[in-house]
Amino acid sequence: MKKLLIICTFFANCTQSFAQAEYHTPFRWDIGMHYARPSNYGVGIGIFTEPKYLITDNLSVGVRAEATVLGRLKTNASQDAGGSLGWVTSFLAISDYHFGETKIRPTIGIGAGLFRPTAASYSKGDKYPELARGSKFGISPRIGLDIWHFRLSADYNFIFGQRNLIDGQSIDLNQNHLSIKLGIFFGGGIREE
């Protein structure tokens, strides 16, 4: 958390001296919640925060910190009935391109950095859940729409190399997921004349 505050303070101090954005205020901070859909089945929810700096009116760079909880449940009479509860935290470097210079702007972007997927899975008859976790590199392409100071976006989180050892056996821990985000942002708006 201290690193995030240091980065945000740095961005805030740079806004006046290095600002090149002509029509928008250069520092922007997004916060919000999201609905998550894992790549196989299940549902999830999460929160995110993104401090950014607008290098130009259309190009921003920054960081994203995000936490997502993913749940899966298999209900049937067979032996493999069970489910899993997983969570993914991430810290990514991000960049977005904002189209236009009005209060309604479509965006595309990408993020890359560190993901930490974790999952506790259980099957029918198990006394204790099996736990898998690890730190992995991943990318997150995204599209979105800014409307005044509201943000709607869709991000897909690709986490590479999600194989972990449980009791000496290699398992596939797939926590790739789609996030549908709704949030607000402070700063980054059209400058007052």
C-alpha cells in the first residue's frame, strides 16, 4: 500500500510541471467495483483502483490494483460434486487511449504485471479443501466508455502459467476471468475555461 501511495504522490506532483494534456486535467484516479466471470464457470465480484496520468489528452499511463473473489459450485450426485472459492489480486502497469475530447469518450487499453491467483477447492466427501496459489505474470486487454466522470469497461485477465502443486500433483489453477467494471473517476475531466 505504501508503494501505491508513493506512486500516486509522484503522479500528483508531476501534474503541474509535466502536463501536456491541453483540454483535460492531467491527473486521474478511477475507483469502482466489478462483476467477474471465470473462463470455465462460476461468478465473482471485486474492487479496483487506478491512478493515472494523462500524457496527452488521449493517452494515459498508470497502475491498477485490483482484488477479485471467484466462486464455483458443482451440484450433482456424482463423486466430483463440490466447488471452489478463489481470489485473485493484481498489480499492473496500464495504458489507455481515449478517443475524442468530449465528455463521452470510448477507450481501449492494456495492462501487464503481477497476478496472485489463489483457490481453495473441495469435492464431495473431503474433510479439508485443497489450496493452490502462486504469483504469475499476466496481461489485461480492455475496452470501455467514459461518460462525464463515470466509467464502464470490460477487461479480460489472462494469467500465464497457472500450474501449481497440491500434495505433489501438478494441477491447473485457471483463474482467467472477464471483468465488467462500473466506477467513477476524479480528475481527468475537461478543464474549466
